[in-house]
Amino acid sequence: MSIISIEGMEFHSYHGCFPEEQQIGTKFIIDFFLGADTSEAEITDDLSKTINYQSVYTLVKREMEINSRLIENVGRRILDSIIKAFPEIAYAEIRLSKMNPPLGGKVESVSVTISSEDSKAK
């Protein structure tokens, strides 16, 4: 199994509990890691035999355009949509970071990390 990483995806989105966050928005950084068998793609050099990074990015972008109050909700939606689109994924993990959160002081980011293992435990 190979681990494919798509790191540093940056979005300006409108997630948060405060009205200002829903109106002004802020920057979010997403790192996505997935485990899949890429052995056939390694030999054939055929994109259809692996996970298409562009398709993953498109799914992430689509979910980031839907406003949520909690980054936990956004992270779970992204993870679930990618796993549904690519059932060949054996493992997936997302780290969603909200930059400059309004916590009343200087804070670089808050983040949540959710894995596909979390949903299997339920």
C-alpha cells in the first residue's frame, strides 16, 4: 500500500460559529493523506490505476464551499465524500486547519484531524 499526500490545499471559506466568520471568512489549510494500492499504476504509468489527485482536490473544494459552524463537520464531510468516490481507498486522514481563529488573542491556527479509522470505530 502506498500513502498519497495532498498537502497545503488553501481555501478562503466561511466556517465558524460567529456571524463575522460566516460573512468575512478566513483562510483554511487542508492536508489529506490516503492509503491505496498503487502497484498497478507504478508498473503501467496509467492514471486510471491510481487515485486522481485532481478529483480529490475537486471534492475537497466542493465541500469547502458549503458553510458550516464547526471544522469537525467540514472535515467529516470531506473525508466521507472522498471515501465514497474512491472505494479503493484503504485508509484516509484529513487535517483541517483554521488560520487566525478569533479566540481573543494571537493564535496561528486551530485544527482537527479525522481518520477513516474513526468512522469504523462507530
